[in-house]
Amino acid sequence: MKNNITTFLLTGSLFLVTVACSEDDQMNMPQSEKVWMEFSAGTEATTRTILTEGNKVNWETNDAISLFDPQSNNNRFTTSESGSSVTFTGTAISDEGNYYALYPYDESATISGSIITTTLPAQQTAHAGSFASMLNPSVAVADENKNLHFKNTCALIKFTLDSGNNSISRITFRGNNGELLAGTVSIDATQPVPSANIQTEGSITTLEMTGTFESGKTYYFVTAPGTLSNGITIRIYNKDGNVWTRSGSTSMTLTAGHIMDLGHITPDNFLPESGYEVINGIYHIYNAKGLINWAQQTDKLTSKVILEADIDMTDQSWTPVGTDINTGTGFSGEFNGNGKYINNLTIENENSNIGFFGGMATGAKVHNVNFSKATIIGIPTSYAGVIAGASLGIIENCKVTDSNISGNYAGAITGNNSVQVNNCNAINVNVNANHSAGGIAGVSFGKIEYCTVSGNSTISATGSSTCAGGIVGQNSEENRVETSGRLLKCAVNGITISGYWAGGIAGENGFGTVAQCIANNITVIHESMDASTRLGGIVGYNTRGEIVACYSAYSEIGAEALTSETLGGIAGYNYNQSANIYGCYSTHVSLLGEVSGNEAGKGAIAGYSNGNITSCYAILPDGISGITLLGKGSTTLNHCVEVGKNNYSTLVEEVNNLTVTDGTIWKANEIWDLTASGYPSIQSDYTGETNTAE
């Protein structure tokens, strides 16, 4: 009679039908000689041979077992029958003592006392509806009537393959912590529930099934019992060698005589085993393995790359691609993120340039890639950024969220921008630098345009003479290169900035241009005991640059317990005749704390200026009075509307144009929108005019 198997438990025993040699014949034979013997086995144990329809189990013709006689000889016994009950025959020594049996037969199996040692193969053959024949180990101890009561020693992994039209060549199974699943096993046959225990030597962590696979059929892996504490990974390979992967982190316990049912598995997106493929000379990257493998290629610095999926870099080591900004040692290819995310990138090393790219050389372009939960930890002398430590390339349409960055010059996007960063966003970032920190770049000698920093972000630089800005720590022209040192149409919202020279957009602006930028609802402070700290709503220290068509709103500059040198709604300190503030305003900006010397160091536009302030106005916070546009300095305000006045036509009447560092001409009457009622606003679509004069 055949026995049904439940989905979860495989149990049972085998019973004996024995026809032995006559006792008289045995008594007349020497004990050292083997005699013909018969042992009977039934189907109470469900894991000896194959599962049949309805989870029934049968013996198969030519099934073989190892029969251990009392002198520990391993004897091969076979059956010529099939079905639910069969007889195994062979020769063995007849002697007093126990007879033990192992299914399947293993000529290399040994026994010591009641401990049987055999091999559970990792290479298994696909058998639709069952495990493979002669695979699943079970053991038995013969009773006095030579009945063999087999018991299961391994666990089964069951799954139904829904592969559709995909032709499957092999399937692998493993535990995510590298648990031992196959190899040499030892089994105590006398235990009530004998279990196959993997021996360390020769053990295997991955099971592999090969053969012919049919969609809609059920298959079984045979595995040693144990707990897979971090879940499992199953991989299915198609005929082209591409792989589909399913992983889970839930702990799984595999018990002898039980089936673990994984349910239906539907592989749909087969990827290259390497994690990437090259199509028409372009690397297409699908996962963390592919990203790491690409970074090990000899042409990585000059290659073109497209991300094809979000990538999780948890527990993955990453060495920055490119060491500096020089051609040949920096990345000069194209990296297209395709709108995908790289999550949980962690880098901590002693490189001078540290980020996903250490250095980007001339010609490099990185675009449309997003990073989340990155941690970039540089040494005190490094340039550090999530995308690049230092860049002579173009970075555009990128985003960094929920990340931490530290170094000497540190930014959420790049530590050093020497060419261009466009349309990039940083959200919920923590940037800390020893010298210069920025929400986008630590220092910039190039262009930064249409970038934002927002969320619960903190940008800080510690120590004296440090710079911190919502967008960039330090902004400067590079050897009078046209359009270098330019911040255009950038915005920050709700963030905190802390530095010796700190501003909503830039900590220091030297020989550069900050234009059409907005700082809203921000806090600008410092942590220095030095009284020469300069804090501004847009720029902390405007040395020889221009601040044009910018405004700050509903922000706090300074703090009640702080003493600063100067505090300004637009600029903390506007230095010398080459420094310009043009077409700007502040509204509801609180200037908090003490200033060194006297209160004159607070100004709704500038705390101090001996440069130029033209076409500006300010609105104080409710209930605040006594603050003028300029705190102190030798500047004459040009075409400005003093606090409390409303002669706004002054902002545009007969105002001289301003030509900034990059040659762009700005016109006050184009900057301002003087509405019939309310306050003047800056026309956001105006970005200056190109100087066409020879």
C-alpha cells in the first residue's frame, strides 16, 4: 500500500518481508564468508527514492542500498521490484549483532558503531514532481525479522517552476550566510529522528540542479538540515547563461523529514551572471555585482555606462573610480544613471579624492544618477563628495538624499567642482568639513546652476577661517576663465549652515558671481570663539565677487547666544570696491545675537560693506526695528530703498548696468517686477544678458 505525504512532513518506516537462507545452511558456513540474504522494505519513509503523483513514494526497480553487517562491511543490496513494498537482496556476513542500512547505496560509505558516514551530493538532477532517484539519504536498523525501518535524514526544498517560454538550464540554492548544505555527512542511525550532520571538510554551501525543466512542474532540492539564519537565495539560469535571482532575509529552518515549500517561482528578468553586459561598447549594469565588476575593468576610466536598475550597495566594498582629475588617472567617460538609485554606498579610505568617483577628468560626464543613504568619510586633507571627490567634468540631473559626507573640502555632490554641476539636488544631507563645506560642493571654480539643498540638512565647517554655504563653501573664478565661479538659480530651504564664514548660498564668494539664488527658512550660525565670524543670508563673506538678483526670506542669521563680527540679510561682509550686491532684497530675516564692537554690525542687506550696494531693499521681521540696510562701512547705497520706505521706483530709475565676472550684463529694470501693489519681486526668468561687444 502506498502512503501519502503531507506538504510539511516526511516520516515513516520500512517493514520486512524476509526470505533468508535456511538456518541449517548458515550454521554449516564459516562466519567470515558472506551469504545470500534478503531484507524487506516498505514505503512508510517517504524519502528513499522518488515522489509520485499526490506526494506518494515508491521504490524503483534497481534501487540499491548499503547494508552494513555486524562486522561493518558495506554490502550492496538491490531490488528487482518496484512499488510500495520491495525486497532487497545481496550477500553479507551472517553474525550476531545489528544490521544497518543506508539509502541510497554508497560504496564509499562507512559505519562506526551506529554512525554512518556518507555523501550528500550538491549536484542534483531535475526530476519533475520529485527529487532525483538515488539521492535522498535515509537510514534503518534491521529488526530481528530483518525488517528495515527507514527514517529520513535530510530536508527537502520544494518549489513550482513557472518559467513560461524561458528555457531553463540550471537552478542553484544557498543560504545567505553561507551555511553548509551538502558534502560529507554523518548520521546516527539509532536516533528517533536521525539527522544528516554536515562535516566541515569537503562541505558545500550551494546546491545545483541541472537537467530538463518544465514550466508548471514541481521540483525538490535535497539538503542537510539546519537553520539558514539570514534567508536564502535561489538563482535560475536560462539557456543563454543569464540569471534570475530571488533573495529573502527571513530565517528558515530545515528539518529532517520535512518539506519547505517555496511556492511558485516565476523568473521573468534574466540578467548576465557578471551583473553587466556590454552592448555596442556601452556597459549596461544591473546590480551591485555588475557595478563592482565594471569598476574592475581595464577600460573603466574611459567607458560609457548605463544603470539598468536600482542598486543596493549594503555590505559591499567600493573603491572610488579614478584617483584625481588628470586624464589617464581620472574618470573621463560617461556614466548615465538612467534615473536609478545607488543605495547604501559606504566609502572610508585615505585617498585625496573620495566619492563614487575619486576624480573626474576633462570630458567626464555623470548624469541622471541618484544616491540614497551614502556615507563618505574622507581624511582631514581630502576632497569628498558622494558623486565625486574632485571634478573637471560635468555633473547634472543628479540627487543625493539621506547621506553623510566628511572631508577637508566636502559637498553632497562633489568636494571640488572645477567645471560644471547642473540641476542637482541634495535632501537630508549632513556635510562636515575641516575647511570648506557646501550642500552641493565644498569649493567651486566652475559653474553650479539650478541646484537645490533642502530637508533636514546640516552643512558645517569647523575651526577658524572655515567656510560653509548652503550650495558651496567657497566660490571663486578660476584664472579668469569665462563662466567660472558662477552660481546661478540655486535655492536652499529649511537647512542649517554653520561656519566661520557662512551663508545661505555660499560661505565665501571671491571673484565669482552668485545670481538669481534664493535662501528660505534657513539658519546660519557659527561655532567659533573668534569674533571675526561673518554670516549672511546669501553669502557670508563677499570678497571680490557679485551677488545679483538674490533674496533671503524668513531666516535666522546668528543666534541669541552667539557673538559675530557681522550679520547681514544678504551678505555678512561685502569687501572692497570689487564686491557688488546688486538687485537684491531680504524679507523677514532675523539677525540674532551680539556683534563685536557695536550693533552697527547688523544690516538687513549687509553687516559691513566698503564695496557696492545697488538697487536693494529689505523688510524686517514683524516687531523688529532699528535695523538699516547697511550695518557699518564706507559704502554709499545706490538706488536703494531704506527699511520702512516704499519709493520702489528708485530700484530701477537711472540705475547703471552691472557687468559681472563672466561678462554677463545685468540690468536693474529687468531684474525687478514693480507691481501696482505689494512689494517688488525679482523676475525669475531673467538671467542677465550676454555681452556682445567686441
